Amino acid sequence: MELEKRPDGRPQEPPRRSDPEGCVAAAVRVPVRIVALVLVVPVRMAWDVLVVAGRFLRDTVFRPAGRALAWLGRVLFVWPLAGIWRYAVVPVARGAALLGHVLLVVPAVWLYRRVLTPAGRGLYAALAWLGRYLVVVPAAWLYAWLLTPVGHTLAWCGRGLAWCLGMIVTGVGAVLTGVGAVLYWITRVLVVLPALVLWRWVLTPVGRVLAVIGREVLDALGHAWRIAGHVSRAFGRFLGTLWRWTVAEPARWAYRSGLTPVGHAVRDTVLRPLADAGRAAGRVTRQALAAARLTVRQTRADVRRALFGEPAKPPPVDRWEPSVAEARTLGSSTTALTKD
């Protein structure tokens, strides 16, 4: 008991709950999680099935189709437009810019520098003199002898009118202040205080309960979604294992144990002899065709000789080669070039 007391001699206070809505949360949490789990598991499994189907369609259909459409778009639109821009629009624009510079800019600059600038300088002096004596001097006289007295008179009248309006506004303001105070207290007593009581003693507790229920519902949905993910993953693995041991493995065993030996036997006993026989038949056929072509060629040559005789042999061509007697021999050091 001494250990449970505080150092200053006072007994230790019981720990306070950090969650003031503990009873409501405890009463709502378990049913809401059960209902959310029952409702969310089919949705999560359907979602996982859609995700798998979407990935399969993306990898097998959409991505190749997108690449094909992108290549087709480049071929039909991008490359022609780039060629038109590079080889038609840009040269035409450069030519038009050069032509505009030559026909418009250069003449305009010359006209401004050589004609308008000197003319403008002489006109400026004349216009300044005319403006001074036709505008500035009359305007100064009009301001000094007419507008200034009239302005002073209007300012005095305006000050008096403003004083009268200020007095009227002060009286009206006092009346409105009294009326506003009465309306304020009426509104405070009839509207604000009941609304404050309704907010503090009705809406705030109900809002807290609804907030607790909403938070528990959201937590339950998140918890159910995670559990449904585990369930869906386990069910998917079960289906994969079932597919493997009922379809894939038997098919693999049948292929390895049955179809492969049968295929090898068919290849060794049927297909390979047929291929050898086909190659032998091809060789015999090629030899027969070659012999037939040779026979036809010889027959044609015989017929030509029978009809037209032997072809004339070309005369020998003298290539200025040394004779046998004049050529160099092995037992002599004399050559055809050094012989007298």
C-alpha cells in the first residue's frame, strides 16, 4: 500500500481513458467489422480478378495496340507534318521574311531617317510656338481669373452642405444605434441562446457519436479490406495450385512421358525415312534432269552440225612471242633479248 501512494502522501489517481467514447466504440466495433468483412471480401476478390484481367489485357492487347497506333501516328501524321514544316513552311517563311525586310523595313527606315526626321524637327518648333500662344497662355488666364474664384465658392458651399449632412447622419446614427441594440438583444434571446443550447447539448453529443461510428466504420472497412486481400491472395494461390496439379502437371507429364517418346518414334520411324527418301528422290530427279539437259544440248549440237556444218575456227593470232628456237634454254645463257 505504501508503494501505491504518491510521494507527496496523496493516493494515486486511477488512470483516465484517453478515449471518452470507449463504450460506444466497443459496442460498435465488433458488429461493424463483421458486417464489413462479409461485404468487403467479395468486392476485394472481384477487384483482384479485375486487376489481374486488366494487367493481362494491358500486356497482351493494349500495349502492343498502343505501340502500333503510335508508330502509325508517326508514319501518317508526325513525319509528313515534320517534312512539310522543315522543307516547305520554314523555307517559305524565311523567303517571306527576307522579302518583307527588303521591300518594307529597309524603305521605311530610309524614309524615317532621311525624310520624316528632318521634317519633324522643323515642325516641332512651329507647333511649340503655336501651342504656347494658342493654348497655354489662354488656359493660364482662364484658370487664374475664372476657375479659381468659382472653385473657392463651390468649396465653401460644399463645406456647408457637408456639415448639414453630418448633423443629419449623426441623428440618424443615434436612432439606428438604439434600434440595432434592441434588435441585437431580441436576436440574442430568441435565436442565439436556443441555437447555442441546441448545439452544445444536442448536436455536439450526437456529432461525437456519429464521428465515433464513422471512424469505426472506416477502420472496419480498412481492416476488412486488408483481411479480404489476404483471403483473395490465399484463394488465388489455391486456384493456382489446383490448376497446376490438375491441369499443368498432368499435361506436362503427358507431354514428357507420352507425346515426346511418340513424337521421337514417329520422327525416327516415319518422318526421317520419308525425308531421306524425299532427298534421294530429289537427287535422282536432279540427276535425271541434268542428263536430259545434256542429251538435249548434244542433240541440238548434232542437228546444227548436220544442217550448217562445222563452225569455222578463228584464225591464229600472232602475239609477237619468240619462237622455240629463239627462246631461252636451260643450258644456255643467251636469251631472246641479248641474242644478236
